[in-house]
Amino acid sequence: MTVKHLLLLCLVLVVLLLPFIPALSEWLWPTDFAPLPMRSDQPNSLAFFAHSFRRALIERHGLNLDAMQQAGENYEIAASKDLSAGRDIRKTQEERPRDLFRALGRTNHIVVFPSRAWLPQKSRIRSDLYAAQDIESGDGVRLRSCLAEGDVLLGENTTVQRWVHGRHVRLLAHVHVEGRATAQETVSFTPPARFERAGAPTVEFGNVSRTSTPVNMPSPVASRQVLEGKAEIGPDHQLASDYVVRGDCQVATHLILDGSIKSHGTMHIGAGTRIIGGLSARKNMGIGANSSILGPLIGFEDIVLGPNCRIGRPDAPTTLVCNRLFVSPGCIMHGVITTYDGGYVMLEEEDHAES
Amino acid sequence: MSLALFNHILLTISLCIMVLLVTYTARHYAFTLNRLFGRQRQPYLDIEHGVWPTVTVFVAAHNEERVISDCLNALLLVDYPREKLTIMPVNDRSTDRTREIIDGIVARHPGSITPFHRTEGRPGKAAALRDATALVDTEVIIVFDADYLPARGLLKQLVAPFFDPEVGAIMGRVVPVNAGANLLTRLLDLERAGGYQVDQTARMNLGLVPQYGGTVGGVRRRALAEIGGWNIETLAEDTDVTFRLLQHGWKTVYQNRSECYEEVPEVWSVRIKQISRWSRGHNQVMVNNIWKLLTNSRISWHERLDGALLLLIFIMPPIQLLGWIVAVALFYTEAMVFVSGWLLLGALVCYAGLGSNAAFFEIATATYLDGHHKRIRLLPLNLFGFLVSMTAISRAAATQVIDAVRKRELVWDKTERYRTPTATPIDTPTDKTKQ
């Protein structure tokens, strides 16, 4: 055996054994061995950020929020490098108090308003806001996140970068919520508007005076029909059954179905239809005008809600999940909406399901 | 038989084995790349509200005095609507303190738990589940093994896919709680991560055949009734349910973020027994289902292909061992001249270059996706874990053939537990509910 052979052998051994050096080191002196943290311990709640924010104010910053609501402007807030006290500037002489707007412009900062908060038009707010009562903004405001124990009214062309939460949240035209809009009672969008996620016992889109009435509560469904290829579900079908359509699915107008539908292709629900169950489509889903659906609605692609539709019931909130959502005026959603690529509140119905 | 003919036979066998290995290699890589760069499909995870169906949670328990109380206490804290939930520990002929512990918890929480103490009948989880299923009339059945620690929000996550009328079964992710106990548990933690974080998730993303794993999962009772209930003749009732559901037009859903802690074996002998039992059960299901699956024209071709590859997975280790033996034989019979043939050479290159690394690539990807940057260093040691598994599975397959010839019944044996009875689970749901 020559020196060359020996060198080659050594080289091969080094290449073979090299990966075992960090392996042995990690085995003998462990640095990363904890079990994977459990994410499902966190409740699945769209208002999670708002609740966490409120909890942080109490636990980390020592605020007594109940006392603050009682005392209003008289509540003493201890300012720190992370937190400042705000005040309703409509009651002050100055139009834009310098100290307040300096605090509102700081990142990683919280501004607490012990009563009402007013954000003048075209303000750029980088801090997180808390108001013990209402928050109102002028037009063209850009804010990060805000929590109000009272109502929230955001003016036209306002942008919310993360989330907004209040008792009633009213968003005027051209508002863009890049994150979540949630409320204890009502979120109200004025068309046109954009959002990513929204949740409340009632989420209203535009004028809802002519929205269809809720469906009945479901009774247990005992059968399931599997339809091959493209299919239309009409009055001649069994009307108390779940359906799986292995193709495109069309549901006749004014049909009342006690069951859920899954479609492998697109799904078109005719106008005035009432479905006491959930809908799920692997492609686009279009819901005709004046329909009422119990939910959930699970769209693997886009969902279009025609005018005056109602999803869910006030006493049975539900979920709508899809890639993109196009909502016509007059719709009401009871529960939560999650979109991955945005929800669009339209001025009038457009046929996006075909696109 | 002449040497040339012998070599020819060996080469043919070798080629077939290589084709199989390369197929599995391509599958591993496809799954990994999908997980890294493909579109993720988890549409049911965001379901927060709905008219939730009635649910029974079975906790399968046979001599589980060390762990049963932790599991039941965790289940008592889940956020599922109480009036729609039945918690039913299925105490299957336990001879230790399991019954006493269950009855103690029932007494402390009257009306919250409906115990089922099974004192006779055929042994085994499938038989116990079959008897328990006959006692319930809820729409959905969720199953946990007694060593599992379900988190507060897990049940809703597991039930949410059943709003889709095509879904017949759901599977969540299993996470070893004792990952740091010793080298074996750390290697199993990596294996589990690869299997769930990459393999199962990619199968879900691609619309293939995610597998119901018998725990941290559940079935729709109507679908279960339609396929004839739990099969008590098999050791792998979970895999059996997956494939029978598929053939009846029901889908199985995997949710990667529906995680639940379990215990993994801390001793090699227990691990060998566990994987041998899995292998025997899985191969039983393979024999019963593979032909029906391949010839079922109502199932898409890609589901049939993935299903067949999944069914054959526990046959691959003995086949790979055979391949090594054939390669050595070919070497000594001077048949390597044929290796210069482009096909064989190509297959060899594919296998040497890709096949031997594909499973490791999966594990490495899973570790990266989980955000564990240092435990990935242990990856080379998984080679030894695989060698042990390969030997155990091959031996199990051989004895299974012998048992089949002798018509001996397959026997269920229970996996040993390591937790002390009073242990507090990591990151307990109790802590979260206090917040």
C-alpha cells in the first residue's frame, strides 16, 4: 500500500466520519431536545390579539381598566418608555399637541386614552392605541392597531395595518384593514372596502335592510349522495341529504336543502336558495342573491357573495374561509371570515366566480 | 442452472428492486419539495365557529395507570361545547389500577365522563373500539391513546373537517413529549417529524391519501357504519379504516397543526416490538386492500398510486435487504459487467445519489420547518435507527409469512409507558385557561 493509497483512505474516512462529529456532540452535550411547543393550546379566536393586548395592559403595565372606565380623564396613567397617556384633542386648545403626536408616532409604543380618542385626518399612527371609551378617526388615517372598549368609527380611506377591535366597529368607504377587524357586537363595512379577516356576532356589508332571513337550525342528516361529474341539484333531488359532487355543481334557485354540499369543481348556488348546512368547493364558489346559508363556507379558491345574502345565524355563528372573497352590498355574516388573499366589499355585484 | 442464467435472474431481481427504490425516492423528494415550495392546503384549520356536531372521545386504555389520569384531566379542559361532548375512557380488561383511577376522576367530575369498563371479549384495541362504538350515537368519534395529552383547542380542530361531507376521517400530528429522554427518543422525534411535518402534510396538499393513525384523530360514525365498523381481525385498524373509507368514497384529512403529545419508546426492545407490530398490522391491511384499491376505478389514479405505495411501505425494508444480498452475490459472480448497461447504471446512480438520502432530506426539512436548528445535527445517527427498524421489520415480515402458513393468529401487545403517574404534562392546558 502506497502513501497515496493511505492518504486516499484517510480522506475517505474523514468524509465519512465528518457528519458524525456534530452528531456525537449533540448527543453527548444536548442543546436542542425540548418537545415541539403546542400551538393548539391557544384558543382559535380572531380577537386573540385584542384580548392579548388588553391582558398585557393589565399584567405588564399595571393598568386597572375597570377603574379607568369609571374615572375617565381623571384616571392617573403612569407614563413610561413603553406607554404614554393620550387625551381627546377635541377638548384641548391645540389642534395637534406635540407630545401626544410624538407618542402616537413612536413604534413599539402604546398610547392609552382614559376616555375617548380622536385621530385627526391623515394622521400616521405607529403606536398601538387603547381607549377606555370610543375611538374615532378622520379620513385618510393610517394606524397600526387599536382597541376600544366602546365603539370605533374609522373615516374614509383609513388603513389599519394590524387589527381593530371594539364593541361596534364601523368602517367607512375605502377603508383597508390589512389584518383583522373584530367586534363584540357588530362590524360594519361601507362599500367599497378591503380587509383580510373580520369577525363579530354580526358583520354587515353596506345597507342590510333587505338581507334574507336566517335559515332554520339543522336536524341530523342521515344520508349522503355522491354525484359523478357535473351535476345540478334541483327540487327533484332528495332535499334532506349531504351531497358530494365530483365535478362542477349547480344548485337550483329557491331550493331549500337540509344538508351540506361538497364540490370538486366550481359551485354555483342559485338566487334565493336556503341551505341548512355547510358548503365546500375545491374551485370558485358563487352564492346567488338573497340566499341564506347556515355554514361553514369553505372555499379552496375564491368565494363571491351576491347581494343580500346571509351566512350563519345570530344564535349560531359560523365561519367563511377562502382565498379571496368578493362581497356584494346587503350581506350579513354571523361569525368570522378568513381570507388568505383579501376580502373585497364591492359597490355592486360583479361576477368574479367566473374569473 | 448455468452461472449466466443465475446472473440473469439476480440482475432481473436487482433491477426490479432498484425501480422500486427509485420510485420511493422520487416520492420522498416530491413530498419534500411540495412541503418547501408548494401551496399548503389546510382549509379547515381556520374554522372557529359552526354548529358543532356531537362528539364522543374514546380514550383507549389497557393497563394505563401511569398515564390515564393526565389524558382525562386534559380532556376535561378542552373548549368543545360541553353539551355536545362525551368523554369515554375505554378500559379494556386492565389488570392494574386503571379502573380505580378512571372511577376516581368520574367521581370528582360527575356527568363529565362516561366510562366503559370492558372485562371480557376479544383482546385488542380494534375489538375494544368496536364494543365502545356500539354504545354511542354521536356524529363523530375521536380517538386518543391513554398516553396522549390533548391541548385545549385540539378537539375543535379535529372535528372541524367533518363540516365537509366528503371527509370520513381526520388525523392530527403526533409529537413526542419525552423527546429529550435519551438518544432513541431523540431519533424517534426526528423520524416522527419527517413523517408528519413532511410526508402526511404533502399528501394532504397534493390531494393524495393521508393516513388515519388511530389516535389524535377520528372518524365520522356514519362513514364507519357504511364500511362495516372497526375490523377486529387486524392489528392496524387505523390503516384499515383509511383504505376502506377511501374505497367507499370518503376522504381522510391530515391537519399538521392539530398537535398532540404522546410518549415514544425509551428502550430499544420496546421500540422493536412496537415497529414489528406496526409492520405486521400494516402488511395485513396491504394484503386485504391493495388489489381492491388498484382496481377501483372510482378512485383517481394518483390516489391509487399513492395508496399502493403507502400500503407497500413495510415491504420495502425486506426488499432492500434482499437487494443488498443480491448486490453482494452479483459482485462475487462477476456479473458487474452488466452494470455497464445504461439502465442499470442509471438506476444505480439514481439510488446512490438520491435514494439513500431522500428520507434524511425529509427529516432535515421537517426539522427546519419546525424551527429546530440544532437537533438536525443528530441526523447521521438516524442511520442506525433505520438499520434497527429495517432488521425488525424484515424479521416481522418473515415471521408473519411463517405464521400465515401455520395459520397462527396475530397477537396484540401493548407499548410500555414511562411517565410516572403524578407527572405534570409539559405546557399543561390548565396554565392557559388561567390566563
